[in-house]
Amino acid sequence: MAGFLTKIKSASSALPNQPSKDAQAKKKDDIIFEVTPLEKMLQNAGPLREDGSDKFFGFENFGNTCYCNSIVQALFYSDLFRESVINYPPYSPSNTPNGTRPKVNVTLRPPMSPTPPTPQPNKKNQTASQALKQRQAMNVGQTPAGQAVKPEDKPDTPEYKKKQAMLKGPILELASQNGAAYGMDECTFTGLKDIFLALLESNTRTGVLSPQRFLEIFKRDNEMFRNSMHQDAHEFYGLVLNDVISNVEKTARKYQELEEARRQDGLTQSVENIISAAALNHGAAGYQSPGIGWVHDIFEGVLTSETRCLTCETASQRDETFLDLSIDLEEHASVTSCLRKFSAEEMLCERNKFHCDHCGGLQEAEKRMKVKRLPKILTLHLKRFKYTEDYSRLQKLFHRVVYPYHLRMFNTTDDAEDPDRLYELYAVVVHIGGNAYHGHYVSIIKTKDRGWLLFDDEMVEPVDKHFVRNFFGDKPGMATAYVLFYQETTFEKVREEQEKEGMEEVKLATQAANVAHEDSDKGDSTPLKRQATQPAPPIPEQDSLSSLAHAQTAPDIPTPTPPAGEIPSLPVGLAAAGSARTPTVKQDGQSKEDKKREKKEREAVEKAAKQAEKDREKQAKAAAKEEEKARERQAKDDERRRREEQVQRIQTRRTEQEEFQKVLDASKKTAAQEEDARKKENGSASGSMGFLDRSKRGSKSMSRKSFSFFHKDKANSDSPTMDHENGDTPEKAEKAGKSRLSMGLGRKKSANLLSS
């Protein structure tokens, strides 16, 4: 046995060293790449299609050019626009046979060379299991000691997938001019057509395309895009379509001039027949009427502005075209409600009054916008960026705006063509970022018979249909839908698609159930019924500590009892330890899924707890504010009541003083009248009875002295009543009573003396 082992060692050591270099070279050339989800989906795709709808290429990013990649991808997967771009102009230049498609100058760039890993001395080659463990650790975020993992080196990240796409290739590079092949000057349209034709003529379904020349042409014609700053995808979309329209109209006018010149020169009848036939076949492409071309037929719609004067009730209309609709957003709204607000009536008043031709001046009016002609592709721009004066810059609105898969425009005029046209969502351009000055654009596009795909620069991945609904604006993160592309469809197509989706879901569910059943049959040696009903054996008290000594990280699996005559069963603690030490791959997967699910549940619970805490704080703050407001209202009510009582007391005091003054004036007046009468009486009797003057005075003093006790008693008995009635003091009342009573008694005394 030892000799056999030595022979094997010597044979392995005696191998020549020359083939090792060749083997290393083969290893370098034959780099094994992982199969991407897109490649798995396209394994049984069949032959390539002639229209290019089954080409799924990523676009290279040259630094903040994601706005271009997302919009061009959305335009390419519009069947109407792609076919129109590829088939225009209808005939090739005179130096090529008529009807042949010109070739594109495409250069295949060699794939990127992978960066060599850092050398690690005294370390053997890793096995497959070690590499798998290392990758799992990198996915979790654990890095090897002494190494810093870059984002593009961490698997299952977008950067890593983009790097792998560039390493795998093929990379189609468009870096040369090709406008002369189309009989046109080099412009945005020729650059766009180069991209479409390069994808159409590719022999592979996947890869990466470099739109370098297209960007150079676009930046040459649009000065504000010549910097490397973050640009707006919607603005880029509008400029591209306007450039294409102007290029097509310019070429159409050029063809018309050439046609007229050839007719004037008297060319042969065959050439005239060819030109006339081409003009008739492509009359809708804008050759006979440059103002109305195929771009207008696809993207252009017509809005009608209806204005009604409120003075004379005269209504006026004005039509204007649009390539997309920009709609304002509201919190917790939908695209339908935003479109309804877009067409709502607007009052023109104050500074915005309407000049009525019938009235001959500025008048108040009502205005509303309606759609008169619907486009074949409806582009909706969600106005996520709003200028705020507080910050003097554009702020992003994270409002929740729901967009449907199918849309019908209701705000159409009465004379609109096909007002019940149905649209389906086929592309969403998503903006990821906190404001308008930085961020990233990706596009999610519905492809023909391949479902929804995510286009993130160089990376292309299939996604679920429900993935599109993650960008309403209410999900965690900063990714929100920015531009929506709807294309016209019919009810029959929608019904057929729904039936296919239902059959596909049933098929997937059946496959998943079959796979689970096969895995359970392979992994379990005993029948499923016996395993599910096998009870767990009781743990004796003396073995409880031994079972606690082993920390199990996998769920307990019930072990079937062996039949008689086989190996006896182990103790419970050892059996548990053995089952924990030797888990199967399926158990590992289940445990990872359980951990992920538990982690998600913990995060959800923590999030719910935080939200509940925030709600409680808000409720406490609201209760405190309400209590403070209640206290303020109570204080205000008390102050108002106190002031009212004070005012009432002041008014009562004034009323009493006025009544007392009236009584006092009346008493003075009465006293004055009595005094006048007494003087008159005394004056009449003074001539004949002058000797009575002394007795009169004496009687007066006597009467005052003699009846002083009567005045005192009366003052004491009447003082409370007088004080309450007149508000006077007892002394004043006593003096007034004495004066009146003494005067009355004096008169009576004098009268008695005279009579005697």
C-alpha cells in the first residue's frame, strides 16, 4: 500500500512543467461567468426575431449619462417608434441598390480584463465550498481580514452585475460617423438610428452597447448638456423628439426639392415611377407635408383650451399640440385624479383677466383644458421637482401617486376621435435621489412576450409585474416614478394577456409544488406521514443538562425510531447534537430563509414600534396643545367675566349716584320753595305785628330744642331704609329730616300765636 502511494506521488511530481503555462493560459482565456437571471430566462427563447424586439442590451454609462440610457431604452421598445426610425428614409442613396438596408459601423470592443486578486502567500486554491462560503460572507457584509471589498466586488449588488456585464460582453461600440449612409447630415436622428440598427443586426440577445457617438452629437447640438452634471431625463426626452422632428422635416424638404429638380431636368420615366411610388407608400412619413410626419402621428396630441367670458357668455377655443403632458402632483393621489385636476375649470380674474373680443376689454372668464386628439403613445411627466422660495432651489416631492397598468382618458372633447381609447403602461423611468441636482435614472420596460425588465445602465434583469408598483413614492428609499409611457391597446389584447398571466401563475405554482415534493421525497427515507406524526421523545431529568450543553442553530428534526435488530438509538442529548452538527443543504436553506424572515419581522416590528412611539408623541403633543388652548380659553373667559362684572358694578354705582342726586335736588328745590313761602308770609305780617319777630325766632329755636328727641328717634329708626334707598349716609339723612321738621313746626307755632 505504501509503495502504491509513493508511485502516485512520484508520478505527480515527475509531470513536466511546460504544459502548466498552457493550462494557465487556458484558465485565463476560459473565465467562467455566472449565468445571469436574464440568460436563464432566454435559454429556450428560440431563433432571433427580425424586428429586434428580443434584444436586451445594457447601455454603457460615461458618467452621469443614465438620463440618456433610460430614455433611449424606453424609445427602443416602442414598436411603432423603432420600426419608423429603422425604415426612414424609405430608399437608400443612389450609390446603393434601392431597398437595401445600410450597415452600421459597429466595433466590437474586447471585454474588460478582470482585476487580478490580491496575492495571498502560503494559501492553497480554494475549493467550491470555500468559495461559496466566502461569497456568502461578502453578501452579508463580512470582509476578509486585511481586505476592503469594493461595491463592484460584492456579489448581488448592481455595481457587481454591471462589472460582470462589461467583463462578459460583447460590447458594441458606436464611435464613427454614419450619416452619409442614410443620405442625411449627421444629427440626433442618425445617431439614434445607428443604435437601433446595431441592436437589430446583433447576433446575440444580450450584451452592452456604447452610445458614445450619439451623446457627442446630442451635446454638440444642445449646449446645456455639455457638462458632466446631473441632467433631467424628461428634458432630454423632449429635446430628442424635437431634434428628430426637425431632422425628419429637413430631410423631407430636401427630398421634395430633389424630386422637383429631377422632374424639371426630364429624367427617365422609370426613375419618376420609383420616386412617385415611394412617395405614395410613405406619404404619412412627412415627405409630401413636412409639418405632419410619423413622429407627430406617434407622440403628438392636441389640447383644446376652452375659455368662456362671464360677462357676455361667449366661448372661444384655441388648439395647441403636445408631445407629453406635465401634471401637478398632490399627496395621496393618482394619475387619474391629477389628470382630472389638469382639466378642471380655472377662474381668470384680477390680474389674470381674459381679453374678450366681443366685450372689447378685460373680463373675468372660466378656462379649462381638454384633449381633442389622443396620441398613440401617451407620455406623462410627473412634476416631482418644485421650486420653493424658502430654499431658493428645486425640492423633490415624495408624494404618493398611484399609476395604473391600464388608463383611459376621460377629459376629451365631444368631437375627439376615438375618445374611449385604452392605454397600457409599457415603460416607467424612475428617478432615485433626494433632489433635482443629483441622483440616478433607471427604466422598467414591458417587453414583448418576455415580461418586465429592469434596465440599469449596463445591467439588465427580469423583474416581476408587481415590481413596477414599488415607485409610487410611499416606499422606503428615494426611488419614485418620474416619466410614464403608455401605448394604445385593445380590450382583446388585455384579456388575452390576463389569461396568459393566469396560466403562467398556475404553471409556476405547479412547478414549485412539484419541486418541493421531489425534494421532500429525496431528503426523507421514511414516509412523510410517519415523520409528521412521530412524537418527540421525552427528555429525562438527569439528561437535561447534557442537552443544554449543545447550542443548536438549526431546527430540530424528528428522527424515526429504528426497527428491531438495528443499531440502538443514541441518548437524546447526543442525538440532538448529532442532528445539529450534520444539517442538510435543504435545512441550511430553510434556516437562512427563516433568519431572513425573522430579520424582516424584527425590522417590521421595530418599525411599527417606532411608528407607534411617534404616534404617541404626536398624540401627547396634540393633547398638550389642546389642554393649553383650553387653559387659554378659560383664562380669557374669566377675564371677560371679571370685566363684565366690573362694568356692571360701575354702572350700578353710577345709577345709584344719579338717583341720589335727583332726590337731593328735589329736596333742595322743596326746601327753597318752602323758604320762599315762609319769607312771603313773614313779609306780609311784619308791618302790623313787628313785636312778634322775637317770639317767632324764639319759637323757632324752641321748636328745634323741644322736638330734638323726635328727630333723633326718627333718624335712628329710618336710617337703614334711607341708606339703602338713596345711598346716603345717616348723618345727611338726619340733618335733612331735622331741617324739614323744624321748619314745619316753626310755621305751626307762629300760626298758633297769631290766631291766639
